Amino acid sequence: GSQRLIMMFFVYQVKNGYDTIIWGDGIEFVLHHIFAGAAAWGGLFPGCLHFYALFYFGFSEISTAILCLLANFDPEFGVAGLEKVFPKTKIVLGTLFVTSFIVCRLVMWPFATYHLWRDMVNAIKMDKPHAAVRR
């Protein structure tokens, strides 16, 4: 499951990186997609941190999915008039985005990252023959 999830995330970053360049969204978005894609590419190494892929490339992206829905309500770049026809839906999606972003990215992210780094350091320090290929 994790390998497939990482591959889908990598392809998503390539597609969004292309769109970002075509639509001229700015260098910060281009760099974001390059670094996110590079993280996914590194995670494609078999068995490399796949446990954490479920969080970083799956669960934490819930806020991104909500943001994609919310973008449709943007008066300039979204569907024209949608925010006038469904104003409450826009408010609900905005609230869900902010809430999910705070929970996934600001609260859970530091804990997941702490455990990720702790596991990586322990794997590097491990003095067993099968760990030699990780160094």
C-alpha cells in the first residue's frame, strides 16, 4: 500500500509542478512541488520509511484535498458565481480546511517528524550486518 501511495503522490507532484509552471503560479510553488516530489522519490526506495508514508503522503494531505474543493469557490480563479450560489458550502469548506490544516500540519506533523527522525538515527547507529546497506 505505501509504495503505491508514494508513487501516486510523486506523480501528483509532477502534474501539479507542470501546472504551476504553465499557469505561472510563482517560484515558491514550483520549489514546493520539486521538494515534495523529491521526498516522494526518496521514499520509493523499497522499505524506506514506508510506515511514515501513510502519514506524510496520505493523512496529512486531507487538508490539501479540502483546499482543492475550496478553490472552486474563488471568485477570480474558481467557478464563476459558485460562491454566490453556495455561500454556506464555501464557509463549511473553509472551516474544514483550516481545522484539518491545524490538526494535521501543525499538531500532528511535529510528533510524526520526531518519531521519523528518531527511527532514522537509530537505524543509522544500528550495528548489525543487515543495516550496513543503509549507510
